[in-house]
Amino acid sequence: MNRILQSVLALTTAALTACTSTNAGTPTPASTKGNGSTTTKSSAKPSGPGALNLQKFTSDPCKILTPAHLAALGGTFDPAKREDSPNGPACIWAGKDVLKDPTYRIVLVIKGATLDTYRGNSKTLKVFREATVAGYPAVSYDTASGTEDCTTVIGSSDKDAVIVQTANSQDGKPCDASEKLGATVVGILKG
């Protein structure tokens, strides 16, 4: 199983665990303690021009990226529509050689998780950073070294999010690649 799928499974399990807690309480802002990273926002509300409409692509998330977008990513991809059951519809664009070629995955998180869910579950990982992607709050993280793959979660509204994952980025900076692709996705969802 490649590292993107392993990362997704680990974080999905963490998100489900967090969502099934029966302990009531008052939410508090994210802490700046832990791995030395700082968190600057505790709200998943977008700081951009408003909520993104994910519904346009929920029936077929593979239509988010056009052939021109895929050509700009520098590879030959065969999109595969997948349901990321705890999160929502997804599409993966896998390179021909999954160990060497870039692979990209986009998940439309419409089943209750928000940016805050992912922030809380990932802020203690080895690689974690707060980001702003095309004016929207985001976090980028990796469970390992951050040199092979990265997950960027963009707060598309206070009720949903978009996950953009990259593996085997050509420049060895997968979080930069996932944030760049995330900006493209935001532009498409706004359009």
C-alpha cells in the first residue's frame, strides 16, 4: 500500500475517533504547545471571499482537474473515482509507477469533518504547518519526513473541507506541491 493511502487510513481513523467521543465540553482554541509549531487560527471559517461550493463535483470529483491541469502537473494519469467513506467523494490521479511518478488525490470532505478536525488530529505529527491557500485557512502535514508525500486540508467553509494529497512530487517538496494544487482546486471551486 503506498504512503498516501497509509496516511489517509491513519488520519481517517484519528478523525473517526475524534468524532465518536461522547465527552461533552467547550471547544478551545488550538494550542501552540507540542512540536514547536504554532497555530494561528482555531476556526475553519474561510478568510477568503466565502464558502466554496463542493456540491458541483460531489457526483464526480475526477472532473475537478481538466486534461490541461493534469498536463501542467507533468505526468500521465489515469483518474480513479473513489469514495473516501468517512469523508466524502474522492479522486486519485496515480502516476504509471506509483513508487516513482507523482500521484495526486482530492477528497471533498462533506461528511462532517472540518479543518479544525484535521488540525487537531495532525498538529503533533513530525511535519505540520499552518498555511493559507488562495485566501483560505489550511494545514499541511505528513506522518513521516515530508519529503515524499504531503496532505493539505483547506477549510472550504465552517462545515466542510477539501483534502489535497501529493506523493512523489518532482521537486521533493510535497507540501509546497499540495498547497499549489490546492490553490488550483480553490480557483476551480470558486469558478
